[in-house]
Amino acid sequence: MNPKELLTADFLDILFEGRNKAYGAYDLRVTYPKRVRNALIGMIIFIILSLLLYGFELYMQKQESLNPKPKIADVKLTEVKLPNKNEPPPPPPPPPPPQEIKFKSAVKFTPPKVVKDQDVKPEELPPDISQIQNKVISTRNIKGDPNGIDPNLVQSSSGTGVTAAPKEDNRVFQFVEQMPRFPGSINDDDSQQKILEYLKSHIQYPPVARDNGIQGTVTVMFVVWSDGTIRDVHTVGPHLGGGLEEEAIRVVKSMPRWIPGRQNGRAVNVQFTIPVRFVLQ
């Protein structure tokens, strides 16, 4: 290279003077600034796009928190547990002893007859006012409680005493010969299907539970009374909250009158349990 060209020549030209520039090292050194510039520009573009995507995601999360979209809720009901038909029902408990009733003292009073004075016996004389105070008139003398009831108001089966009238049987059975059934059903399987259909069509997922993602199984226990009405509705098991228990109780209470259970051919009160499963989808 002559001196004139040396003043205007590039450093790489001077370095590779007389060497094989086609080998590759020369080309790599010549294009190195361009490659560094392209890499730097690409990195800057990547960082900018990442920041834009991150900011857009934060913006969408903020919009969802301000205007939450309602979740699609589905209520899944588990099968109603019915007792085994082959299992004999337990014998009914023995009846309670008859309740003793206290009644007032009674004074014998016979209808008056007109007779001669010498024919009147002392035991047939009518009682005076002092003898019948706080007492009742009867056909015989009875010693009783001043705070009791009038024995003439209740008929005695034996004629010698007063027994209490039978009270309504309020016992609640766990298992009976014929379990209660949902109205319109013909057997236990049909009753179970109608219960599931009724609950699924009437239960509404509570908004509080839906917004907080609360789900699970609520076990509702109630008593089908001898007249078919639903009473003593409550939940058992762990409390889920969010209004799930209240909604399950509300729907059970709204059920129509059931076909009551029967034991020994008589309608009785039977306890029933329905597990209801709430699931968010």
C-alpha cells in the first residue's frame, strides 16, 4: 500500500493488507458494527413490546375487578339416600305411661223426694253450703284435689276413675315400613327423581358464594310430618357460608306437601336427609 492510500485507508484494510480477505475474519470484522446495531434495536423493540403487554394485562385485570363477569353456576345434586328396603324397621318404642289426672272432691247428691221426716235417713240428707264449697256434685263421694278438674267432664272407662285423653303422637322415626314420598311419585325411585328435579329447578346460586368461589355439599335434614308438611328444616355438617345453607333451607321449606310415611298402617313423622352439592363452573 502506497503512502497516499495509507492516509485514507481503513484500519481493517491496513490490518488485512496482503492477507486473504475471503477467509471470513475480514467480513466478520467489517459487519460487526451493523450486527451490534441490529441486535440493540431488536432488544429495544422486545423490551417495549413486553412493557406494552404487561400494561395491557394490568389494565384488563383492573377492568375485570371493576366490572366482574357473572360466572356460570351449575347446581349438582347428589342422590337422596333412602333406607334399605330389605332391612326391617325397628320396633316402635313402648307407649308412655298414662298421665294421672287430678280431679276435685265430689259430694254425693241424690235427687230430692218428698217423704215423711221420720223416713229420711241421715246419709240421704242433702249437703249444706259449707260441705259443697270447692267441691262438685256427683253420684258418690270422692276425695280429691281442690285444684283438680271436675270428674264429671271426663268419662271413665271403668267407672272408678278418670284417665287422660290420648295425645297426638309426636315421635319422629328414622326408618318406617313405608318412607315418605314426594307428591306425585309412585315409588321410592320415582320420588327420588322428582326431588332432584324440584331442587334443581328452584335453587338459585347465592351471589355472595358465587363471587367468592364458595362451593361444596350442604346436608339438609327435616321431618316429614304425619300430615305431609315439612317441619324442623335445618342443616348438619360443616358450615360453608356464602348463603349456601340459607338457600338450601329456603328451597326445602318451599316444597309442597309430601305423602307421609306409614308404620303399622298409620301415618307417622319421619326424619329425612337430602345432600345438595353446589358447584361453580
